[in-house]
Amino acid sequence: MDRDEPPVQPHPNGAAAGGILATVLGTGKRLSVNAGPALPAALSYHRSMPSRTPVILDCDPGHDDALAITLALARPELDLLAVTTVAGNAPLEATTRNALRVLTLLGRTAIPVAAGAARPLVRPLHVAVNVHGTSGLDGADLPEPGVAARPEHAVELMRALIEASPDPVTLIPTGPLTNIALLIRTYPRLLERVSRICLMGGAVGEGNATASAEFNIWADPDAAAIVFEAGRPLTMIGLDVTHLALVSAADAARMAALGTRTGRVFADLLEFFGRFHRERYGWDGSPIHDAVAVAHVALPGLVRTETCRVDIETTSELTRGRTVADRAGLTGRDPNAEIGLGIDRGRFVDLLVEAVAAFA
Ligand code: BDR
Ligand code: CA
């Protein structure tokens, strides 16, 4: 393996470090280099469109992740190099299958998909069945996957794409940050080739997994701490802004009225997703959290942001996964994040409807 440096000391039994990581994470996959077939489609497409921002979406679909994928594919400002998956809303097998089903629905099966971590770095896995259903994407008639995931680990696919990209790559994580933390720890020098990380997760205010914490950060706080301390430009699209990005039943009806299969599927997904938010919060509509992170990369200015220091609580069970945002500068520590605080909801909804309308 030609990693920058070993992430852990060699195991006494002689196993390679990558093998240990993979075993620890329960994927059964080694972080081997050059695994799987070549990647001509994504890379040659990218090279022919130099003005687009190359992005990798690391996700756990997930209703809002599905819309994030759709928006990333539809926006002319973005070049989606790959979709990588992580356990979060559902177990890894389900989130990977869901990513493949969404890309199949959209007719974009040439976008490479690779599965990553099957569980958080340290904590046991907790999935969000109550929000997304047992499949992780309940409520709609999605097609079976038209292609398989690539054989290599998500971290290896990210490495290959980042190394091969002529322009620095933007990472958009919309699930627990396990894969991104592994990438950072396994290939630290590759970070120079990552222009920024724009993630969905966290909250200055109240959480949604617990009163203290948002789900993606709560699910793997140890990974989140690594990512927030990585030293790369980082945007936290947290609940403070995503809870303003509600897509209502009337908005979903606009998707259904497109008269396309994609429009029908997303209207149905939003109907399912909306039930949870109606019961939990009394809202007419669902926050499409993950698509806000994609929209912010595509259209700077859509989200109002502020810069401050954000640290992750990893030890206290009561406040585990809290993103402690020092907006008043009380710590005196250098800012490490831009945090999302406001959004033009109407424009955001129009972007989503336009994105869904771009597919048959
Ligand atoms: C986040 O958690 C998941 O349920 C959603 O997909 C989103 O990424 C919101 O807290
Ligand atoms: Ca998600």
C-alpha cells in the first residue's frame, strides 16, 4: 500500500494496517490500492468540463440524501465524480443499495458508487429507521439497482479520484463522517487536493438525535472530531439552516405534477418523510437537510454563513456529538468552520423542483 503514512501500528499478528481498519469497521474489505476496474467515465467527463467544481458526495441515503444526489447531478456548476456510502440512516448494505437505486432511477449509473464504513469508528451503529423506514428509503417505488457498487472501499475510490482530478475536489458528506475521517487519517497528504469539505451535520441550537446533537455528528462523534480538526476549509450545514429548508406537501405536489417517474418517486418519498416531521414537529413539510449542503457548493450566497470555532463533544453521553460553536469568540481559538444560519427557502425549493424536472 502506498499510503502517506500508516494509520495504525502494524498489528502483532502481522496484518496490514488497512486490513485492520477494514476489519475494525466490519466491512470485510481491505483498503487496497488499484482495486476494481478503471474509472474512465467520471474522469474523462470531468476533464472536458474544467469550469465545474468536482465533488464527491459521501452519503447514507436516506430521503434527503436522495435529493442531494439528484441536485448534485442536475446542477451545471457541479461535476459529481462519485457517490460513496456509509452506514447511518440504515445499515451500509441498504444505504449502498439505495444510492444505486437512485442513480438507476435518474439514468446515471455511470457515476461510480463505492461502499465505505459499515459502522462508526468507535461507537456501535444506530440507524434512523424511525425517520427513513427500514430500507432507509421507504415510501416510493424505486427501481432495482441497474449496476453494482465498485469493489474497492469508498476511501480508495475517493483517493483515486482526488489524485486523478486536475482540480482540487470538494467533499460533500451528508451522513456520519466515518469515511471522511478514515480518508484523512489514511491519506493525510491528500488533503492538499481537497479544496473544502461542505458537510451536513451539527447544530448551534437544538439537536435532533438528542436535545444536544444532530444525527450525523451524534452517530460518529469521533469521526466528526477528526474532520473538524483537519485544517481544511469546512462548512457546517447544520439544523439551524436545514430546519429553515422545508419542502412542503404543496412543493411535493409540484414534483408529482411533472408527470415523470422521477417526479412521482420524489413526491412519494417526501410524503413518507413528511409524516415523521408532522408527527415530531407539527410541520407541514420536511427539512431536506442534505440537499442544502449541495446547494451551498453549487450556489454560494444561497446560504447565509458565519465563521467561528466549532468543537465536537466526544466523551459526555449527555451531550455526545454536540457541535460547540463559539460564535462570541470566547475560547480565543482560531475559527475552523463556516456555519450555515439562513437560507432563501423559496429559491431552494425551486432548485429542487428544477433538479427533479431534469430527469425522466
Ligand atoms: C441528517 O440525518 C439524516 O437522517 C439525514 O439524512 C441528514 O443527513 C439530519 O440530521
Ligand atoms: Ca444523510
